[in-house]
Amino acid sequence: MLLLLPAAGLFPHNSHAMDSREIFYVGTFDSQGLFVYEFDRSSMKMTLVQTVGERQSPNFQALHPDRETLYSVSGHTFTDDTGHHTVSAYRIDGETGHLSMINEQSSEGRGVCHVSVDPQGEFVYVSNYSSGNLSVYRIQEDGGLSEAVDVVQHEGGSVNERRQQGPHVHSIIPSPDGRYIYVSDLGIDKIMIYEVNRQTGGLSPASVPFVENTPGAGPRHFTIHPNGTVAYSVEELSSTVAVFRVDKQTGALEQIQRIEMLPEDYEDQNTAADIHISPDGSHLYATNRGDDSLVIYRIDQLSGELELVGHESTRGGHPRNFGIDKQGEFVFVANRDDDNVVFFSRDEATGVLQYTGMEIEAPAPVCVTQLIPD
């Protein structure tokens, strides 16, 4: 694994910067598996400490709120005759960040592409793109997963004959209190809203069971502002971001804005991928695959609406997932087609990004998760 160090002065060293060990988990579309890196913020050095090669294409992962368990979905076929893929639970070593498998379960579908964890740490949610369904698991005392406690199959399609011939569940994001989940289905142009039974993990349609995206938009990923009153959907097929007002009591969404992601002079093909908000709630970022850029928006703190700040090249092809440092100091982007994870310093006042020169070489990286210890 190749590591390029940052150019001098391009990473901030704020007074709150930590000298303790941090860990980065890099999921891939590669047979080598999931990679574990140790990051020393004081020296800005990244070191590969483990390769977890147990599962083919461990493409997305998520941390438990207690940061003692990691959940990973993979293209590995489960040990039955269904052809379903897998979701695995890994124990995190508190000293090294190393992973050891606790157990795994069937994803209950095909084309598994996303996993998320209930904010109260009781359930795991898995999205199956190809089969268009989602599954719910109870987290056991050892951090492992029960068999699925609920599986919901979506039906329907939309106007894009090639990409929306049926349902394609792409991500599940819980509400901050865990009462609801928001399920982005690219195939049916809807964000489905389910109420979670906190006793059983079972799902039922919320009182307002969905919001419809613009036909052909293809909702992919979703994020909720720290204030809980506004949310954002990245729309893969139209390269747009839809902005929604959130009713905290019912979970309902009301669209208030829709904004383009691409530069005005860009004319080639593009698909949008991931979306995240800075920890302070001031800026929103989303990835373009084709233009191969991060689009940067300022968030109006009263309305939640977006104002374009600009674009930053991701220095690699097909930027899929990305993350924002928990301290807000940098952004890291997984470029699948150029086998690199690229780091950018972030101006916390303007939201503008600057390439640091720091990169990790990893095969077909598609998801990067940061673990910062207490």
C-alpha cells in the first residue's frame, strides 16, 4: 500500500487536534477485502495495520455508537442456497483497531450496498439494491447480529427504462431519535419512511409513508442536518440535491428546494453518489462521478436551503463514498477507479477544500469510515 504524505502546511493543526491514535476502515470492491489503517494526527502519518480478507467485496461499513463493533456488508454469498449476500459483525480491538469477526447473517437479498446502525445501538439496517428490499437485525449483547427480524420488499419502478425497471433500495438513514428510518429507493423515485417498533425492530409505514422525488431523479443517499429539522437527498440519475423540511413528530418530509450539482459548463455523463454535512452544520458536500468532483454548498442556518460555493476535483475517478473528519478539519474521498483515498484540508469558515497531497493506495475503494477514540 502506497501512502503519499501531505504537502507542508496543508493540514490544520488546531488547538483541539488529537495526538492519540485514530483508525480508518476502507471497504473495497476487491477480493483482498477490508483495510485497516492507523492515523497519527500529530505527524499526519497513515499506516496499514490489518487486511481483513475474509469476505469478497466488503463494500460498505458502519460503526456502532459505542465504537466497539463494525458492521460490514459484502458480495460474499451466504451459506445457503438463496444467492443472498452477507452482513458481518466485527469486534474492534480497543488498543489496535484490529477487527475480528463475531458472526454474520444473510442480507436477505442480492446486491447488498449499504448498512447503517440505529442511533440507540439496538438495530442494524441493510439495503439490497438488486433485489429491492431491506432487512433489520437486532444487535446482540456481544455485538453480533440476530437473524433478520424484519424484511420489507419494495415494488414498482419509474421513468428511466434502464435504471428504474424495478425497486433498488440504496441506503437507509435513521432519524436522530431512532423512531423512523428513511429508505432511499433509486428504482421507484421515493424515499420511504418507516416507523421502528423499538421492542421488536419491526417496521411499519409512517403516517406519511413516503415522499416522491422528481421522476427520473433516482434518490441514492440521504443525510439529516444536526438540528434535525432539514434533510438532504442526493439524486444519482439527475445529479441534483433535494432539500426537505422534516417533521420531527411524524417523520414526514416536505421538499423545499432542488439544486444542481454539476458545473454549468459540464456536458458529459455523470451520476451522483454520496452526501454529508460538516459537523458544525455549516456546509454540505456531495460527490459527482463523471465530473469527478465534490460539490460544496453553504447551508442557510435559518431555512436549510443551499447556496453553491464551488467544486473541487477529487483527484481520482468515480468518487463513490467520502467522509468528513469528525473535527471538521479535512475531507477524505474514496476514488474507486483510481485505487486511491484522497485527503483534502477544509476551511471551516468557507467550506472550501484544498488538496493536501496525502493519498492512500487501496484497490477499488468504495467506503471510508473514521474511528476516533475517546
